[in-house]
Amino acid sequence: HCTAWTPVRLTRRSRVRPTFRRPVAIRAILYFFGLIWSFLGVGIISDKFMLAIEVITAQEKTVKVGEATVSVKVWNATVANLTLMALGSSAPEILLSVIETTSANFYSGELGPATIVGSAAFNLFMILAVCVTALPAADPPETRKIDELGVYCVTAFFSVFAYILLFVIVMVSSPNVIEIWEGVFTLLCFPILVVLAYGADRGWFSSGQVVPTHAEHMIGIGGQTLGSAKIEELMKKIDKSASAEEAAALVAQLNAQQQKPSRAQLRMNAIRSMTGQKAVGKKGGKVNKKLLKSEEETKAAPAAAKPVDELTFEFEDYAVLESDGKVVITLTRTSTEGTCSVDYFTEDETATAGKDYVAVAGTLTFAAGEAKKEVTIEVIDDEEVEVDESFVLKLKPETYKAVGNPCVLGKSLLTRIKIIDDDEPGQLGYDAKNTGVTVSETGGFAKIIVSRSNGSNGSIACKFTTEAISAEADKDFEKVEQELVFEANAITKTVEVPIIDNGRYNLNATFKCVLSEPRCVGAAGVTITMSEHTECIVTVVADENTKKLYDNVSKLAKLKLEDYKLGTATWAEQFSEALFQVGDDEEEDEDWTPGTMDYVMHVITVPWKLFFALVPPTDYLGGTVCFVVALAFIGIVTCLIGDLAAIFGCLIGLPDSITAITLVALGTSLPDTFASKAAAISDDNADASIGNVTGSNGVNVFLGIGLPWAMAAFYWNGEIGGCTEESCGAASENPKSKYLEWSARVGEGGLTFGEHGYTPGYVVEGGPLGISVVAFCLCAGVAIAVLYYRRVTYGAELGGPKGGFLGATMTSYLFTGLWVTYIGVSCIVVASKGGFDEE
């Protein structure tokens, strides 16, 4: 007879002969489609459960790092993957095992444990078979490699160890009986796995692994994060004509498009693609391309500002001896096209015209092709002992005229002439006040003033070079290396170092300008020395206007990110989505309309969607309420799946264990298959597509088998205790008689009665389960060895060449063969024990 413990039929029991007479065949078909429909239902509620997990794991906290306050994730990614994420993807299998045990008065069943082992086999073999060939064809072939190798080694070990542990417990340690310590130890392996994986992630077992530090301050909502570095990167793509509001909207859109979907999102979208639902994780909508720079402009490296053609004084300061009788002032222009002219005049400072020098005034005219013009000023040599005196030569900007010439007047409209009583060549270096220069990133140039002191006689020169400190040459500034020549009487010279504008927010980078190798021009054997200061430190800082713009964009973008957050806020929103939202209605796909299949699947699954809309929105208590209630709903649907699977198998003469490792395992693992395939294609590594498979397999055993085993072991130990054959065979209402009833069910003649009576414990028939576990472990060992071989040979676990020994195609066939082998061995074991109905 086929039994049901959930109200899927009007009667609790009905007796049918498992042959395909018409009524039975019709009922089998109906139960089959009911089972498929239930798989869709558990997928939809698991999607809701995953959404709650995504909201929970996206939570952040603020911490102090030095003087800065940064925002970091509350959940470590590895811990989240092995706890919440694994629970989310494995909840149906785990709950099926727990519910089967508790609903059967703590008698062991075949459906739950077999589903867990079968699901592990499907995950490890078939999902990897799909992922290894999922990458698109390319030349050279694309590959995906596991980056977090330490975490993978831990999860891969436990994924096999978990099933070896099952074999040891049911076949070796205490055959056919689960003792309390065995159930508790199996359950405790779960936190042990989490701690060891966390340690591998943090570098506990590898001195060479770098432990990630706190990232810069970031804003984030529902997995969408945005930091100042990211804003800088995205702002480079936006035209400068965009307003702060437009830039913020574009930054939020572009950021949403570049976000890598999490494992939870991939799994949710796999289910939603099958049920006609809208995909989670918006792509940012339709971008206003008019406000974006062209691809060529974006890819072009930032260039330093181009010098502006100027007409200016060659030197800003001159020194002249009274005995020289004159000083020659040179004006230069950088473009020799056309003509230009400007008026000039002298003006007293501490020197007096007519007493110390002869005043001059006039008009300086550059003819076409001329780059330099000179103004000669007479210096009066008297017999008085005087301190150094100075006067200036000025230009009148209002008189400047240019015809066919692009030059503008320089910023310095005067040069200072100092009359001194010193005939030494002098020293080159920096004045103390000029040893530090701060320049804005948008300033174009850092103006470095080199001075000549203690004399100005003759021409001298030195080497000028730039050296990086924290700033980078050709990224923050253009490297300069040249010789500076000071003509006779020249005492200052300005060097312009080009600064590259990268549009950064937090910029404080430094480089230095070094003077070296002084020499006397045209006079061999004359020693020239450097003055006290030969280095000038230049600090490049962010432009204040740029910082203000980024601050405004950051604040506005934080508000815009609300549009891309995951989750729901109200029940009304949930019921509206359940009834009316079909397919993906993203703004960038305005011309796309849902297909016929989307509407068909929506109609088929709308009862589930309406039922699950009762789950509280994710906005309540940060997703915690949704998490708990969704887990309860998964339990309800799992009850239905377990009953439908058992009855369907009974109707067609298929044992529960075979139904579990094939149909049920396949139905609960399909979403993970699509999610892993999407992760293999979209990610730049194989962590999500492989690491989560090995992690969830261990979690399945430790929670899905460890938890019901521990509960049942405690139950049977308390109910039975030690007893004799006579006392155990008392009236049926005596709890101890349950043990005899159970012992009679597990084999011919029941369990052997020992001299000390029946040993307390939870009875699990080890034969079929043990052989199934051994088959899985052997096949799993082969699969892991193949992955290692591919990593060594092809440099990655996924992708690579299609052909060749253990190429992608051969590996996919091998993994498929391992799954078929496991199913075949399990079927042979069941058949040898008469598990298949001969009728």
C-alpha cells in the first residue's frame, strides 16, 4: 500500500497495486506533475528565503581605521556562504530529512538521507559537468580558476569526509544503531567546518596569504556598493557638461550595471526565469548616452595640461654689479607667428632712477619669426658705499597687441633687478621658502622656482630632475629632466612641471624636484657648488571644486541606489508583484515583451506566488523576520514534496531511496545548476561555481542528517533504555515495544538480542545507505582528482581547451558518467535487497 501523512488525498492510506492499469497510471501522472509543481513552489519560496539572506548579508557596520571611519560588511563572505547561503540552497533537502524523521515517530526513513546523498552526487558531478563546458568558445579558450584555494581545500575535504563519517557510523562504529554521541558529533562538524573555512579565509594556515584589510569608506544598499574610488572611475566616463544630479543618476546606473551578481542573486534568477518572474538585481535602466564620453575618450590616458603660448620675461629676477654699467633684460614668446607689441617702463623700489640707474620706457615689438627681444638698462656707478638696491621693469598689459599670434601676456608682468657689489658666480639651489610647493590636480603645472645666491657673475648651470615619492610619474605628473642655464646676472628661473588631472577625490601625492651636477658654462676648472637646499617637495592635492562635486554626487547617488536595492517594503508590493509582474521589465529592455512561456509559467505558479506573498517583506528587521517565516514555508512545501515523491514512487514501483537520489535530488538541485552555470560565465573565477558546491555538500550532511540523527538518538535513548526480551515484548502501549516493532522492520528476524538486552539507540539500516555512501565517496575522489589535474595542466578547473585528455568536453562526459555510475550502483544495491516491486 501507498501511504500519505499530509492531506494530499482524502484518506490517509489507500491500497493500490503498483501496476500501470489505467487508474493507477493516471494517478501516477497526476502525482508526477504535482511533484514538478511542488518543485516550482519550493523554488519560489527558496527564492524568497535567498532574498532575505541577501538583505541580511548586505548589512554594514562602521569601524575606525586610524583616523578614518569606514563602513564594512557585518558578515564575512566565507561564513555567510557556509551558513546562510548553504542553508538557503539546501533548506528543502535538510527540512525533508528532518520532517521525515519527526513525522514518523522518529523511525528512520529512506527519502531524506537518500535525497541528501543524491543531491550531493548531482551537485558534485552534474553541476561541474555543466560548468566545465559553460564558458563560451574563444581563442585562446576562456578559463575559470579557484582563487580562494584554502577555503576550497577545507570545503572539499569536508564534502568527502562527511560521507565517510556516515559510512563509519552506520557500518563500523555501531552498525545499524545511531548513538547519541554519533548524532551530536555529526551535527557539531558543521560549526567545525565553518570555523576552519573562516580560518583559511583569514590566512590562519598560510603565512603567505594576505588578510584583507578594511576597504575605504563605502555606501551601499542591498548589495549595491559605491566608494570614492568607484565614483572617480565612473565620473571619468561622464561628460563634464552633466549636472551633479545627472552625474549622480549616471553613476548609480553605471555602478548597478557593473555589479557582479551574488550567488544568492544567481540562484534567485534561475528560479525566476523558470516561473515567469522579474529578475532581481536591476541592470541600471537605459543610460543617457549623450552625457557619456565616447569609448575612445574614456580609454584615452589623462594628459597633462598643454602649455599656453605666452610672452613673458625670461627670468623673474636679475642681479647686476654697479661696475658692469648696464643690465640686459630678455623677453621671450613661445610662438613666433605674426607680430605682437607691448609697452614697458621702469619703476623705483629701493633704487632711485637718475641716481642708481637710468629710467627707460618704450614699446617692444616682436616681428614675425622673432622669439626674443632685449631691453638694455644703464646702471650708474657711484663712489658711495651702499647696500644692495633694486628696481623693476614692468609691462603695461592694456597696451599689448598681437596680430596673427596666439601668445598672451604671462602672469608675471615685471622682473626685478638688484644692484649688488659682488662678483662671484654664486650657488644654485632653492630658497627655504621654495622647498615645498602644493598644487591642485587641476592646476596644470607645478611652478618650481630655482634661485641663484651669493653672486651672479657669468653663466652657470645645473641638472633638474623629478623623482616620484608617493605620486607616480606619467600618472600624476610628467617626468622632467633638463639642464637649467642661468645667464650672467640672472638669479631666478622657474620650471613648470606638468600635472596630470585624473579627477580624483582623495588625492595627496608627492614627488620631488632635485638639483644636481652644477657647472660653470664656458669656463673649465671653475668649481660651482650647490646651496643648502637642493630638493623641492611637490604635493599634488585634489581640486576643491572636484571634491565638492564628488561629495554632491556621492550624496545624490546614495539616494539613487535606493532604486536598485533588493527586497520588498510592503505586503501590497508583494501581492502586486505576485499577480501582475511577468518577466523582466527593465527599462533598458523597453522594446522587449514577455514571451508566451513566461505568461504560461506565471499562470501555473501564481497560486504559489500569492501564497508566499504572505511572507513578511524583507524590510522588516533587516530581513530577519522574512528569513524565519520563509524557512517555515519551505518546511510546509517540503512536507508536500516528501509525500508526493513517496506516493509517486509507490505507484510506479520505485523505492523511496531511488526516487530520492533521482527525481527529488534533481528537482531540488536544478536552481543551483543554473546558478552555478551563470556564475561560471559571469565571474572571473570559479569560487562561486565550485566552492559553493563542495561547501553545501558538507552542510547537507552535518545539518540534514546530523540534526535528525541527534534528535532521534536522544528520543530513543529516553524511550527505551536497557531492557530484556520479556520486558521489551510487553504490551504494545509500552514504549519499549516500539523497539521490537522497529527491529522487526529492518531485517528478517529483527535485530540480534544481546546478553545485556537491547542496546538503546536510533536504528538506521546501514547496508543500502553504507554502500551508496561508499559509491559516492569513490566517485567524489575521482572528481576532485580530475579538478586538481586540470588546475595543474590547464591552469584552471573550468573551461580551457575542449579537446585533449581531460579537456572540457571529456571532463564533462566523465563527470556525467560518474553520476550515472553512482545511480547505477544504488539501483543494483536496492534491487539485490528486493526493493523494486516485481509486479
